[in-house]
Amino acid sequence: MNLVRHRNKMERMNGEIRDREKVMRGLERKDSPILSGYQIFHNYIRPHMALDGKTPSEVAGITVQGDNKWMTLIQNGKLNRRTQDASPA
């Protein structure tokens, strides 16, 4: 039963990526930022019915504050990048 549930989740995600890929006219590269962006959307922004309307990150105890979660994640990523660039090697 657990294996079937896992397959359903993977098939759902594959279907969503295929739908997005059609609109984008295909993925040009394997390391496309579209896939990373979709992963962020799926885990931090999109509520899931199976999780009672929460995101996987919320279930894990990670909350994203603000009205625009995309903007918050981008700003936090930018701040993190600056911190990493400023630290000595």
C-alpha cells in the first residue's frame, strides 16, 4: 500500500512538470532553473490537500512569512548568497 501511495505522489508531480513543460515549450537543459523553481514552489508555497492545506515545509516546521512567499524566498536566498560570498574561504 505504501508503494502505491508513493507512486501516486510521483505521478502527480511528473504530471505537473509535464503540464508546465508544455507551456514552456520543453526544457532546454537538464539543469534548467525551472525544475528547481518548481521544487521550491511544491515544497514551500503550494498547499497540499493530503497535508490539511499545509505545505511540506510547514509540516516540517519551516514557515515562510509574508504575503508574497515567492518574494520572501527570493529575498532570503539573496541574503544567504551575500553571506556565503562574504565569508572567508
